[in-house]
Amino acid sequence: MYSNNFNMPNYNNMPNSNMPNYNYPDRPRNPNIPREPNMDREDLPVLKDEEYMQGYLMNIIGEYVRIDFLIGTNTFIDKEGRLLDVGVDYVVLQEAESDDYVIGDLYSIKFVKVLR
């Protein structure tokens, strides 16, 4: 487990000052906040035009939905929850049982049922 070679660094005893300091910006807790400060997501045609699935789903944000995802060639998985956000290639659901967020691939969606 330990090397007797004194030319090799011992990473277990390295001081923290040698470790890189990554300062990550705080990530937004609200998924409706635009990702880029100078980019207005509403200007993207796929997000505002109802002819695209993203645009249609943007109009039902806040609704409780069940989405069927096609995984592979013949496996369907359904997810239920409140639709929180729609991006160019993803959707965000908030599960009712746990309040967890589920992010799904938009291009795997086959059916969306709005539950009333």
C-alpha cells in the first residue's frame, strides 16, 4: 500500500495549500433562472414557438404531468411530477412524493400527459 520509493510523492501527507482551489459560482436553485446572464431564453425559437415540443411544454410549466421516455429501442419509463422547466434538450420535473428534481432528455420523450 505504501511505497518505499522516496522519489514518488506521498499524496496522503500533502498540505492543502498544494491542492487547487476551485471557486465554483453558486448555482441557481430556481431552474427558471436563465443560464447565461446575457442570453434571454425566450428569444430561442424552439422555446417560444408552439410548433416545437419545447415551446408547447413551456406553456404548461407548473402543470402536473406524466412523461413517457423511450429508453433504447423498446423500453418505456414514465415519470410523474410538476413540470418546472424546459430547456432546449431537457425537461425538469419535481416529484410529488419526495420533492426531488428529475431531469429528463427531451429527445427521449414520446408522450406527455397533463394530469388534471
